[in-house]
Amino acid sequence: MGYSFNDFWSTHLAGVVKGQHLSELPGWYGNLSPMQSFVPANVLPRSEFSDLSKRIWLIAAPGAVGKSTLAKEICALTGAVYLDLAEASTVAGNYLIGGLVYTNLLDAWSAGTTTIVIDALDEARLRVTQSGFEDFLADVAKVARKGRAPIVLLGRVGIIEEAWLIINENSGIAAPIFDIEFFDAQQAKHFVMARLSVLSTEKTNGILEYPHLAASLSSHAQVYDEAVTEVISGISQLSQADADRFVGYAPVLDAVAKVIAAEQNPARINEDMRRVLEGEVLTSLASEILNREAGKLITQLKSTHADFPEDLYTSAEQLHRLACQIFSLPAPPMPGALAQEHVAAYEHAVKNLLPQHPFLNGNGKGASSSIFEAAIISSALKNASQEIRASAEKHISSAKHTANPFLFDFYLSLDHGGDEVPAEHLGFLFDSVVSKATTGDKVRLYVGENLDDTIESEIIVERNGGKPNTYKLSSPKGGLITLGRKVSGVLIACEHTNVQLGLGGQLELVSPTSVQCRQLRLVCDQVVVKTDPRTTEDMILLEAEELVAGNSVSAPIVRPAAVFRVSWPNSEAYPWTPFNITAVHEEAPHVSEGLRTLRRLVMAFRSHSKGQLARFCDKIEHSRMLKGKVGEALLQKLINDGVVWAEGPMYCLDANKLGAQAGISFQDAQAKRYSKQTREYVSDLNV
């Protein structure tokens, strides 16, 4: 069911009065103006969450699909108040009712002449504890009950679904959930053409950014129309191949518009677009803009210094300078090939040109879009300077920073097919992939060790009705596998490697999560354990030979339905006592070894593109997996019983037969729950 943006919101927020005055409060805005180039995406209610009579509405979308733009346009159209939680003070109980008081909106709220559209729910969650977040949502529910128009909250898919559960459990409200859909081809074309129109009038310091564009759009309208149509069609076809719908992302389309706008010769626009389509779309768009900026600077310098070299202001140098600009670091040294007599002129030109770089926003201290932020940050993470790398890592780890959906693509583009990914960056890359997830997607990170202790990782994205995408990464041995504040869908089996979870404050562990490592470092003061509402898997397991955690870590909070288990020396002590896995049976040595091997084997299998549990034969047959004759005999028994079979280069596992023959499930293996049938199964091994 589709609907008109104007008609739908004007109807459902009809009682809201425009032009109400707000007293100043960080993050609260009234009287917003509509965006000249706004193109509404389809916003559809989920069929099972569509009761519009409720006084709280939730809107979900992957990162960079246009939630903030939609929120502001709803407010501009209807007169609703826009609340940006990324700018607001830390939220907690009574935040919303207090905000209505401090902005002098309480009377209007009571009269039903105003409502609030709350943006950046993800950013707010990063800065508060679980209890603080729940208190905030309880306050939203209380305020909503006293209003006449719905309060609208926007966030990424995961946080919206969690918010729904909290609001439903604690406040008894079954809020409707809307999903922002990706642009289709026609909407994408409309967006690019609208952006070109806006770019033709944009000025910096009173000077047009693209002085040729207005006349070109008027004189060569058909050329621009054909070029935009061709590039949208091309990106759509590429997107179908890799299951990433780049054409649906506003920042991608904005980058397309900037590449087209920068070309002063309309006859060459189609050539530019074909060049973009021949490479990786995101990196090609960024490269086009970086190359144009280099050309502008060199042309400017050669107009007064004909002997200036051509190979200056390279893409790498620009990205380095942009990172220094954003992180407030000293500018990098002048290029080594620059002659002494050219240094002053070059430095002056760069100093004037860089603040107006298309990758920067208006104040020159942040990126102008998530696409360009990803280009800058990924380059900084690979920079030779330790200071630059540390600044980039700190930026990503900030409590105000949500995962960038394009970081993964740009980061891998810098690998050139051979570089390794530091284990410390795995969490950043996984979070980037997760941030693209839409309704029904399942994203998993599997991490294991090779014989030489190097680390191998797989990020698997399973989409409804589609072929899974698999990304394989390699990390050098000895690295610290580092994951952030929220760990979900992660399975790590690295008995010789250290793992760090958390970035300080609260650590969220979401099922399914399993970590087996040498040393486990918990950088947090509290652990919150919960289930993912999109999966039936409920297990969260932490195992290590050594735990390193501060004395300030308090007792874990385990949400209903979650199963939390831990195992390390002294894990029977507070605060882990209720979750400790203790051995209550004493088996014969070959039985104990068989149970350990069975557990390793079961947990090694994972979803495969064929829709079944599979693992490459060499991984299953490896000495680290089987560890001797007991393991070899167990694998052979599983094969003989039809639980495991070879199919091409892979072994496949039938979970139903595993339960029937060996009396164990994946969840049982994780939790070390061994039934009598399982013990008898391994005790019968012929060794």
C-alpha cells in the first residue's frame, strides 16, 4: 500500500498548528523550511504492525536511506516539532515532558496543537544505559497518552524493533512500524535531477559552486536526462548482482549529481558516467570528484606558474588532508616532488581550496555525506601515520558516531586484493555491514584461526528470498579482535587469540553470540544480555582461558528469553555465578574428548548459499578441529550415520539428524548441555 507523502502526513497530523514559537533547547526545532530538492521515498506500514490509532509511531530504515530528511520534511509540511537526539542532551526518564516544559510547548501539547518527530534514536541509545533508554521510552509513552497526534520516532531497523518491544512490554502500546523503502529507478532519477537544479544555484562565499551548470541544464536538458537515466539503470543492474541497492541511497545519488555537475562539457557527461559504472560504484564516484579537485588546483597553479608539475594534489593527499581537517590535526608535509620555489604558491592554493572541498560540509569540519565520510575515514584507518589511524579509530568509537554503511566498501577498496585487515578493525567493518541491514536481513560474523594462527573471518548477509552475500577477510596473528558497544550475531572460535568487547560504559550482548578465545577483555562497567527479536536463537556464550575485566563490572542484566553462559577460571565467582557453565559429570577420557570435539564440529558449521549448514572439508578435517583419533572416529561416525556428508569441496550437516542420532542441537552444544543420548553416542566410538 503506497500513499502520497503530502496527503498522508497532512491528514494524520491535521490538528498540528504551524508557526508555534519554541524557547531555545538543544536539539529542538520548530518552523522548519521544506528542502527544495526533496524527493519522498515510499514509507509503508508493516502489515502486522499497522494500527495507526496508536499514539506512538515508529519509522525504520537502514543507515543513509534518508530518515533525517524524511523527519525534517514531515515537520516542514505539518508544523510538527523536530527533535534531533544527536544534538540533544543525554535522554532519560522525564526528558520529553521536561523538554515540552523548557520549550514552552506544554500548553500546545495539552491542547493537541503540536506533536514531536524524534530523530536519531540510534545516537541517543549509544549515550545511555539500557535502563536510561527504557526510562526515556516510558516517558515518551506517558507523554503520548496525553496527546492527540502521534509522536513519531525514527531509527535504524534494529533499534526500532528493540524500541517496539520495550514500549510494548513496559507501556502496553503496540505501535505501528513503518519502513522507508529504497528509491526505485524513477525516484532516483527525480532525486538526481532535483539535486542538479539545487547545485546550479549553490554558492560559497557568494560565488557559484558550478557557474556553468544553470546554463548547461537549460541548453542541454536532454543530454542530462539521458545521462542520469543511463547511470541509474547501470547502478541498478550492478546492485542486483551484489545485492546492495546503491541506487536507493540518497548519498550515492547526491555523489552522482556532484560528478555530473562538475563536468563543464555536457558532451562528456556520458563518458564520465560510463567510467563510473566500469569500476566499483562508490569508489569510482569518489575518485571522479577527487580527480576533478586535483584538476582545478593544477589548472589554477599553472595559470600563474606554467612549470608546476602535474602529479600534485593526488587522491591520497586530498584524503590525508581532509582527515587532518576533520580531526583538527596539523596538515601533512608538502609533497616531496614539489620544488622549493613552488611551495608557497602550492600551500596558499591548497589552503584556499580545501575548506570548500565537496567532501566537506559547510563549516569544513565534517563530511558532507556518509559516502564521503566513509572515503575519508577508511583512508585514515589505512594511513601510515599512527596519529591519523588513532584519530580515525577514536572517531568511529565515539558515543556520538553511528556505523557508516559505506565504510566497508571503501575500506576493502584500499586493500588492492592483498592487504590484511587488522583484527582491531573487524568490529568497525562488521558494524558497517550491519548498518545496511533492512527488515528480514540476518548478518553474521564468523571468526576462526588457521594453522599458522592467522585469523580468518567471514561476514555473511542472508536476505529474505535472496542468495547470501559472503565477504572473506584475513587478519595477521597476534592482533586483538575488537568489537564495540553492541555485539550481535558474532561467532568467534579463536583459542589462541585475544578478544576485546566494549568501548567503556555499557556492553550489549545480543543473541546469537558466541566467543571462545585465549584472553577475553571486557571494557565496560555493565553487561546487558538480550535476544534479537528477528531470530529464535537465544544463546549468548563467552568462554576464555583468562578474563580481564575491571573490578567495577556489575552483575549482568539478562533480558527475558536470553540464555547467558560463561566459562573461564573463577567464573563461578560474583558477578558471573548464575551464568557459569560447570561440569557435573565425570566421563571417561575418550568421552570427554569426544564431547569437546562434537561441540567444536557442530559449532563449526554455518549457513551456506545452498540453504544448508556447510563447511569446507579441509576445515572440518583439520588437525585443530579433530585433534586425534577420537575426533577422526567421531567424524566418521557422523558420516556413517548420515548426519554429515561430503558435497563437492564441502561437508554438510543435517541438524534434524544430528538431534535424532546424537541427541544434541546447536544450542545444546553451545551451552555444553549433553544429554544421556549424546554421552552414549560418543562413548560408542571405535577408538
